[in-house]
Amino acid sequence: MKYISIVLISFVILGCKTESKTKVLSADDIINMSIKISGGDKFKNSILQFDFRNMHYAAKRNQGRFVFSRTFEKENESITDFIDNSGFKRMIDEEFVKVEDSMAVKYKASVNSVHYFSVLPFGLNDKAVNKALLEEEQIKDKNYFKIKITFDKEGGGEDYEDVFVYWIDKQEFKVVYLAYSYSEEDGIGMRFREAYNERYINGLRFVDYNNYKAKDATITLSDLARAFQNERLKLLSKIELDNITVDLIEK
């Protein structure tokens, strides 16, 4: 009886270990691990600065408060656009100016978009974000988790109807590819991005992207990775962040 008890206990322990190893990860699990490996909570209390397409961007996040900005020169004027918890503001030559509501919406979306992409996957746990785990996919002989992201209208921003798909490396839990659809005046536009030039700065992960579009309108958002492998995408541009600096704020 003693021998039988030992054997039974061994089977139970082995079964628990096997169950642990084969646990099916949820979309939340995968996103959480991806955010952690990319810098995690350090993003929440940081000051980031970088240059992108002849503009200087800065982002300060501190205990839920934030200020995002971009600064550029136009017709011998220095223009800085700000987004903070209270909304959008524009400064020209160190003086705040009034901006028509219709233009303020466009400027705000433009500033927010660059800051959003610069720190991905940080931000994918916001309250308005919805995650769905799709079927895994292989790209260039590597296996990826595939996660669809949508947004609630409440809290989802001006572009809440945009849909994203993320391909996350199954071994390293890093975002390597992403795709998204967005509204255009003449319909729905789509983009596919391939990450490269990974670097960690003060513990935070940054990448640049090759930015593609589909060569024909028959390709769906979810099929963009397959189209990428079959050379059915056209390289439009490169998304490159230069002169990145990171200062962490002590809590």
C-alpha cells in the first residue's frame, strides 16, 4: 500500500507539471509578457525624446499624467503641439494660439499616432482595448502568436474604429510584425509593418519599421502576413526613430 501511494503521488505531481507546461496562454497573457519584455512599468514613469521625419517628439508619463508633444519649424516659425490629460494645445513661437476644432482633431490624432507606435506594445492594456487570440501563424520559418486588437468607442480615441493585428514571437514574446486598417475618405486603408533595428535604451525596447501596403485590394487585414511572404506587398516607407533618449522618473 505504501508503494502504491508513492506511485499515485508521483503521477499527480507529474500531471501537475505537464498541465503547467501545456497551459494555453490567453491574449492577455501574451500581451502582458510582451509588454514586460519590452520595458513594462518603466514606460509609466519616463521621459522619452526622439526625432522623426524632421520633427522632435517628447513624451512624459508620470503616475497616470502625461504630456505628448512634437516640435517643428514651418515658414520661420517654431510650432509645438501638445496633448495632455486635458486635451490639445498649440504653441507658435512660445505663445499659445487658438486652433479650430476641426484642425485640432487632426493635429491631435497625428501627434498621438506617432507616440502610440513609438512605445508598442505598451498601451495595449488600456481599458478601451479589446484583445482576441487568433490562430498561430508562421512567418519566415518562425512561429508567432497572432492577436487582434479593437477599441471601444468610449475611451478609444478619434480612431477607435481602427483594427490592429499583432504577430508576437512565441519564444521571445516580442512584437515583430503588425498590421492595421483605418478609415480613408475613399474607403479602408491597410498597412503592414516589419520591425527591425531593435535596441534597448535605459531598459526600454524600441524598433524601427518597414512600412508596407497591399498591391491589390483583394488582400484582407488578417492575410497581410501571408501576402508579405508571397511578395504581394509594396514597401512604402521606413519608420525610423532617431536620437532617442530615455529618462526614468523615480516613483
